[in-house]
Amino acid sequence: MKTYIWCTFRVEGVHYWPKAHNCLVHPHRHLFHFKVRMSVKHGDREVEFIALKNELKCMVSSDILPGITVTLSCEQIGKTVLSYLIRNYGEDREYVVEVSEDGENGAEVFYP
């Protein structure tokens, strides 16, 4: 049996895709939705999911989407969050990071 915890949060951000040939080439705002799932080693709040949510929201707001325009895709944002999780919670867990633009379209990254 495996046990997982998950948390969700949202962070406002502005991004653009410089190689696009449409409106995506211009900076535009999104409310990025995150869902993060990670395996835990026991079912007695080994990792408190509310604390994890606050930690990740703070990290994303300050390090990934710090109120300036970025050129990151949902996939790249997800990989950055995943790298943070592996660095801080270890390689011996399973992770899924979901990132979407406005809760409509997005990407998922998995580890391992």
C-alpha cells in the first residue's frame, strides 16, 4: 500500500512565449493553478499538507513567478517545483506536480 498527500494553491503570474506567432508572444496574465502530490512514509502526517502548501506557494511566488514577466511554460514551472521537492524532501519519494493556466490547460510532471 502507498500513501500520498496533496495540496493545491494558486499564484498570479505574467508570462509570454517569445517564439510564438500569435497573441502568446505578448506578456499576458494567468492565475496559475498548482496541484502537488507526494508519497509519504506513514499515515500520521509525516509531512503536513497545509505547511507544504504554504511553503510551495511562497517558493513559487518568490522564485518562479516573482511578479515580473517570465518566459516559462507550465511544463518548466512544474519541473522547477519538482526539483525543489526532490532537493528538500528526497529522491526516495514519488511526486506529481500539475500546473495549469487558469485551471483550464496545463501540464503534469512526474518523479520518478
